[in-house]
Amino acid sequence: QAVVTQEPSLTVSPGGTVTLTCGSSTGAVTSGHYPYWFQQKPGQAPKTLIYDTSNKHSWTPARFSGSLLGGKAALTLSGAQPEDEAEYYCLVSYSNAVVFGGGTKLTVL
Amino acid sequence: EVQLVESGGGLVQPGGSLRLSCAASGFTSSSYWMHWVRQAPGKGLVWVSGINSDGSRTNYADSVKGRFTVSRDNAKNTLHLQVNSLRAEDTAVYYCVRGEGWPIWGQGTMVTVSS
């Protein structure tokens, strides 16, 4: 099965902007891969932030946005808050499977 | 309240079996794909299996193909995962998730494979 890659860790300053990316071993990630983004805090179940590249759920803070960037899926956080410190996972859909990325540990410092 | 509640996890010896269940409430799960996702202690999320709304189509990760079987009982709004030939590396929290936007996750059920 395909391998989905994410940055292992990133750091952002409070109020700053950071972009997390999600690549695929099969080539460019497109809207046809319906990329998702999830946030997980320690001891909690994951929470879905973004689906189908850029769609938000009602609970998704406006400071999070999803897009495609340079052949990858991207999650941009604009105006980081301390509560955004968490692990972030992307997911890419293929014809008969879906694959998670390894996760990005985001530190707000 | 809209929720998914998993059950059926526990401690099992290598080579053993379990049947995990996921009860949906507050919505009609029969309208949606449903998925199983697992997370080993301290590790990342791994998709395990998915099943379409009427159960006619199932998909599996390569690591569980031939050992795990997903099914659903739409009359009971319940999803199942039969896990056989368990290995130490199957030790994880198993989550069920509603598909199509993945808006609803269960709290997970822990499976520990150990002698």
C-alpha cells in the first residue's frame, strides 16, 4: 500500500502561522484523494478538522484551513493558540484503501 | 446524542480471536461507510478496514487482510470487526469511525495481545 508522509515535528510561535503537509508515495495528492486532517491530543480520540481537501466541520476553528500545495495536501494554521499544540494526522484515500500519514507533532512555543 | 461506542476488547493470547463491536446511536449508521482505525500505544493512527453502507463492499489494510473481517448489522445499527490469528503487533486501541466526513469517532476499545 501507498506511504503517506508528514513532517515529524513542527514548532510555531503563539499567533504565528504554520503549514503542515501531506505527501503520497504514488505521486501528487489531488482532490481526488479526498485528503483529511485530524487533530489528536494526549489521551483523547482524534477529532476531524478538515475533509475532502478543504471542508470544515462546525467545530473546526476558523484559523485552520486545508488546501493543495505543490502536489501535497496542506493544513495551514493561522494565528496559533496554545490549545493547538497536538498531533496532527492526514489521511489520503486510494481506490481500495485509505492511508494515514505518520503524524506531525505541533508545538506552540 | 450522536455517538459511537466500541466494545469487545481485552487481553488475548497470540493466535487468539476477538469480536469487536461498535454501537451507533443518534444517527442511522446504515446510510454511511463505516471504518475501523487502530492506534498502538504511543504510535500513530492506522486505518484497518472499511465497509460500505449496505455491507456489500469491504476493504482492508494489507497488514490485516485474511485475518480480520468487518461486518455490519444495520437493523441493530451496529458494526463488527472479527479479529483472528492475533499477533503482538495488533495490540492497539481500536476506534470505529463514521465515514463521509469522518465526523464521529468512538472512544476506542483496547486490544492487548500477549501471552
